[in-house]
Amino acid sequence: MDVALIEAVEVEETGLQVRLPDGQQAYFNAWWLRDNCPTSFDAETRERVFDIFHHAETPRPEEAYLDSGTLVVRWAGEGHVSRYPLEMLASYADGKRRHDPADLPRRPWFADHYDAMTRVSHPALLEDAGERRRWMEALLIEGVAIVTDMPDSDEGLTRTAGLLGTIRPSFFGDYFDVRVHVNPTNLAYTSKALEMHTDVPAEELAPGIQYLHCRRNSVEGGRNLFLDGTAVANDLRREDPEAFRLLAETEVPFYKEHDTIDMRARQRVIELDHNGEVSGVTISQHLADIFDLPQRFMDAYYPALVKFGRMLQDDKYVMRFTLRAGECISFDNHRVVHGRAAYSATSGERYLRGTYTDRGELRGLYRAMVSEGRFK
């Protein structure tokens, strides 16, 4: 065994110093090393099968050395030998978050985005992995895309949403029908104007991806209103940092009470990701509960909320269009704020069928397809 290689590993009380191929000297905690021995993971399920909780004391290397690009550790008192590829160790040496292929940079958009919005054909999505990738990336980067050439059937929406995940029920059920109801339980089930909002904030974790499949639309009025909540929130951060801070740090209550339903949750109006960047918003005036916050605190909070709400109505941001029969708009419900103008219920027929899937499934499917080369 090469003496120089042996000296490339130094044993400390709580871990090892290891010289990586680029010459960097990196420290690795002993608990972490023992927990992440390649043998700790089942070869078929890829799940962890080693239980670090069985160790009462810090694992101690009896012997540690480098051999052909591998760190070899023999653990005292176990007789177990771990072999770590240095390439794997190098990716964790700096303590940075593991690379996420689905963490694509968000691209904000404004009122003029309609013509540039990503459009994908339903038949092509069923057959072409490249088209599915284009659709998924539009949802990850811009938060919105339109699926065209949809069949006029319930199954059409089920197949479309099923391409990105499992149908995610809400208190509306697996699906919901947006049209005039005789006894409406939601403003969407009337012909009245619908203020700018995100869906179902009264659930602890609101659904991530929403689909609205237009089956009929021959009424006067009822234009669709959509905007990018991250674009508005980013502008608020630049214009009024204190208002932004209040909306990003304060949880406010939302509710849905009707007959047998009593849903309650607290949400932050502006959502931040792990980098402190705006990842989305939660807003809904018709599902906002009475704020049970200190009255003096609301001296500052309400002006911030109202300022943001007025920005959500600004022509700079709001994309106005009419969804046509045979189109399905898909969008990130934690990012895209939507509403509807009032329409004349007697002037024709307007019927949209909706459902949800989760953002986590979209991201997970995207990662799997990228890593396995299934988009080619």
C-alpha cells in the first residue's frame, strides 16, 4: 500500500480529514460517514436499511486510508468496512444543498405574456416525452402553460393531469365543475366576478398544480385573469421592503365553512424558498378569516396587505384572455394568482372542469425523467 495515500487521511476525535482528488483537504463527520456507508442502502429499493440510532457513542475508525479513488474505513468494535468513492465525498465536502435538477430558475412574466405562453397539444403530450418536458419546464420556470386540442370528455382532464401526478382531492372533491350552480358553495359557481386569488388556502397544504379544462365557453364576459405572483412580490420587495417583510413573515388565517365543511389554516401571503427568493404567494379575500392578530400590529400589517392587493389588480401584471373550448390551462397554484370577470349566465354556456395534482410529484417526475434520460 502506498505510504503517501495512507497519509492523505487524518483521524480526528469526531471524524476524518481526507485529501480529495483536487487537492482539497476536507473534513467528514464520523456519524455522517457511518450513516452513509454505501451498504446502508438497499440495492433494490434504494432506501436506507442501516439504523444509526443503534450507536450509543460516536463511531470510531479503527483504520482509514485511500485506495484507488476510494476512502476505506474499518470501524472499531464492528468489524464493518465502508468504502466511499471520493467523487461522492467531494459532492458533500462543502455542506451545500444537493443539486436538484427540478430547481429551475423562475422567470417572472407580466400582462403581455399571453402570446408567449407555452402551449402544448394534448395528443402530443401522450406520445412525445420531449413535449412533456417542455410542458413541465414551463410549469417549473413560468408557472403556467396551456394544453390545446383537449378531448371533450371527463377522461381528457384525468389523462392530462395524470401525466404529472396523482389526482389531489380537496374539500371540493377529486374534481370540481366551474359553472353556475343552483345552490352554490363557492363564488366560482356563480356568474359573478371572482377576485384575484390562489385556490384552497384554508387547507394546511394547498394543492400545487391546478388544471382548468374549458369544455364550453359561449357567454358574454367572463374573461380569465391571470398574473405571476412572484413578479408582483418581487416588485413589492424593491418598492417597500418593510411591507414585503411583514407579508413574508406573518401567518394569517384562512377558512372555509359551509354545511359539513370547517377548514382552517394559517399561511404567509408571500412564500420564500431556501435562498430567500420569492417562490409564490397565497391570497384570497373570499377565504380570508377574521385576522386574530394584535390590533396594534395590524396598524402596520393591513397597509402592507392592501398595498400588495392593489398591486395584484394593476394592469402591469394582469393577463386578460378568454379560455377557449378544448383548452386546459395548467398552473402553479402557489405562484399564479387568477380570477374571472363577471359574465351573463343567460348569454350562452360556460363550463370549466378542474382538478389538482401536487408540485412535489411534478418535481419528482421531472428529476426521474432527467436522471434516467427518458426525455430523449
